[in-house]
Amino acid sequence: MKLKTIYTLIISLTVAGFSSCIDEDLNIDPNRPSAVPTTSLIVTAEKRLVDNLRSENISLRGSALFVQQLALNTYTSQSRYDIPFSYSADYWSGLYKVLNNLQEIINLNTNPATKDIVTANGAGRNANQIAISRILKSYAFYALTDVFGNVPYHSYGSNDPDFQALQQNPDNITPKYASQEKIYADILKELKEAGDTLLKYSTEKTFGNSDIIYAGDNAKWAKFANSLRLRFATRLKAKNPTLYQSHFADALAKGVFTSNADNAVYKYASSSPNEAPLYRATVTANRKDFAISHVFIGLLNGENPQLPVADPRLAIFASKNSAGNYVGLPYGLTEGQAGKFSATGVSLPGAVYNAANFGEVLQEYSEVAFLISEYNNWSQADYEKAVRASLEKWGVSAADVNTYIAALPSAGEQSVLNQKYIALFTQFLEGWSEYRRTGYPNFLIKKDDVVFSGTIEGTPVTYTFSPLFGDGGVPARLYYPVKEQTVNKASYQAAIAAQGNDVIETDLWIFE
């Protein structure tokens, strides 16, 4: 059998661990599509999607550092924006594998030879399987385009000649890179159509317990599709106000998240090999590379003049150091400087976030309420709903919730977006995207800023932030995988000609 590229069918699966999963040794013959259970494909796609989104390399050593909520106390070069090319390659390859899994579900549900077979055993009707796959494909493509910019893209409902990813029969190993302008518009269309389908069959179940996110609940998937439309439409607020307004209003009318019960969460397992990414990077690997940054600790402690209120989430997001205090690790130190700060002397990630069975959030009600507040000209009521939802999601007591909200600055662009920054903790890609879209929070460390001033080993020292790459600010994107320069050279060159140099300081169209 000839080998396929990442843009074509990848169908040998290893599925493990969850009670709803199939045998981990299942091998699927690509010449017998009728034997492929779509329930196996969906559980694999969901896990691979979240594994890639929250991986150690791309998330913990990437976007979590870019938004300066985490800091590194060893091997610190990534916090100074020295990002290995292998990180991009692994993320790119991993997400296109996810997309191929999801596209195979769509193919099986549209192929006359298999479409009746794949609905058996509670998998659900063809239209619903396709709709959920379209939602997850949209999410994976968002996760690619927000990191790289223009990328090879595929649409279920559009024959745009620029959408050439995942093409088969014949295989297209040199697909064009679609523009972000086209990708974002099509993602919104895909989510609208998928959500409308699921609303039509809202009482039905799809994929059953093989769907780790919603256990097959079509109504919740429809809300997720419409809530994602709020996120992606807001990206276009300045670029295409008409599309922003039309999608936002339509999504609100059809139903978005209204409480934390609607949150889209992928919950990991307590047993190997299905633990959450941070747990694997710390407990399993027996390492303490990641600490909570001084930027984030200072904000949560009420030490930042923009938010002079102590945040009850601090005790959940961070652990106390050996002296019983919350101490942030200075962000962006050199390795020599970081060696002066013991892991026991700073605050490491809290136990809730660092649990094996942590539930990684794809989207939650708090974000939806923040988006609605922005849509309603930074409304106070929606701002308070958003903050309350985040506090309650993390288990803060009712009394502490009320006290905190009563002490907050009034709603406005700065206060709403600062709170959104806090609420997006653990959703680091979205936090990074929001920073690039809005410029908030506007107190992140930049080149030559002082990150520590004090006495170490009896000597007064002052450490400043000195990034190794970029223009001194937060990276705007990551490099394309090096392999693209040879395997898909013409398309790669066309992409950088349209977008700008393949460097981390090149602004992406959606965030310009």
C-alpha cells in the first residue's frame, strides 16, 4: 500500500484507555471502508485534537509562555522565543492527522457503500455524524490558522479552488495555502450549517459514549457550534463588521452557552497513557519545569494597578512555595538566572490543573458571556456573568464570588479583557489569540523590561527581559514546518509572498 501524506487518508489507529474506546490494538484495513467504525474514529480524533492543542511543546512551551501565565525555571529559551522548528512540525502533522480522521467519518457517511453501515449500534444518523465532524474540523483548522496564518484548508460545503487540503482520488500532495480571510469566513459557514443540522435533530444522540466531549448530545453540540461562531465572528469585528454582526446575531438567536453545564470539555483519564498533558509533562516525567509567572501571580494577588483586587482563583491556579506563600517566577529569565530560583521557592501549577484527569476546555460559558459583553458595548451585566461563571467553574465559594465581583472595576474594554485573560487560563491558544487581536492585557513583559530586582546570594541584581528572537514583543505566529519548504515548496513560497516572511514577528491578517 502506498504511503499517504499528512493531507491524505491516515487510518491506522491506536486507541486506548477510556471505557468508551475500542481495543487499543485495532487495525483497520483501508481497503475495506465498511469495516471502519466511526465511533472509533471520533474518539481518536477528539483525543488527538486536544493532545495537540495542549501539548507540552506547542502549549506549555508555546502559547502559555507567550501570554506569560506560565514561566520556565529550566531550559528557559522558549520563554525567550527560541521556538524549535520541530514544535511546528509535530503540531502541524498532528492536527492534519486529526483532520484526516474527521474527514474519513464524513467520507464513510457520504459513500453509498458505507453510509448505512456506519449508522449502526447507536452511532447516529449520517447527517449528525457529518455535522459533529464539521465542527471539530473547524476547531482544528482554527488551531492551525491562528498559529501559522495561511494553511492548506478543506471545506465540506465549499468548492473554492483554494481549498485543497485532504484531497484524494487523486491525492494532492502539494495543496495551496488558503488565506485567513477565506478560512475564517468558511469556518463560520461550516459552523452555522452544522449547528442548524444538529438543532433539527436536537433530541437525538450521535456517537454515544465514544464522544468524550458531550456523550453524543446533539443539542449541546449545536450550542457549541453557535458559541464558536461568537468567537470566530468577533475575530472579524474590525475586518468584516457585516459578517461579524450577522453571524453573532444569528448564533445568539439559535442558542449559545447559557451556563457552565454547556461547557465543551475533554476530560482526561487517571490511568496511563491517557493522563492530561501537564500531568504527563510534570508528574509522569518527574520534572518541575513550569511555574506560575510573576506577571500572573501579581495580577491575581491584586498587585497590578489595573486590577487591585485579590483573586480567589489564585489558590486554585497556583500552589504555595515551601515557605507557604504565593511567589511568581520572574518571566523570561536566562538559564543562569533561572537557576537562582529554586522550584520550592516559587509557585508551581495548582493541584486541580495538574491532575491526571483534568478536563481541558475547548470553550466555556464564561468566554461566551465576555464575547456578548463586548458585542453589547462592554455591558456590565454580561461582564459580571462572565466573571461569575469562571469563578464558579473553578469551585470558588458563593460568598467569595460575590465579594470579588463587588470589588471589580466597572465594565469597559480594559477591565473586561483583563478578566477574560484570567478566565482563559489553561486555554492558552485562545488567550494568545485574544492578546494578538486586542492588545490586552497591555502589561505583558517586553524587551528590556525589568522582571526581577532584588538581592540574590547577598548581591543586588536586576534582571531584564532579553528575547532571543522576534521584535521584542510577544510572537505573532510560529514558523511553518521546515518540510513544507521542500515537499510543498511552491505553495509555501506563495503563502509567505502573500503573508510576509516566515518569522515569528510577522503579523497574521486576522490580528492586524
